[in-house]
Amino acid sequence: MTSMKHSPANQVKLSRVEAALQAIVDEVLERGFYGAAKLEVVVADGTIQRISRVVERVEK
């Protein structure tokens, strides 16, 4: 089995995954935030196809 971690396509997408995760962390780890956060990475044949992030804030 060959690792696809270092393929050119995945290198670009991995930096986007890291940036998306950092953006979520910055948004939710603050006083007064109540809710949920999700980062979804869709992979096909070892290549990252889609990155989705959702932040749901609960109004209190």
C-alpha cells in the first residue's frame, strides 16, 4: 500500500485542512461560545476530494 500523504494534490489540501481546523479552533475556543463544530474531509482513493467545516452556535 502506497502512502498518498506527500502527493502534490494532497500537500495543497493538507494545508487547507490545517487552516480550516485552526479557523474553527479560533472561533469556538472563546468565552461565551456554546455549540458544536465539525470538520469533514472526504477522501477517494487516497486523495482528499473535499473539505467542509460547520460551526453551529447555540443562542443562550
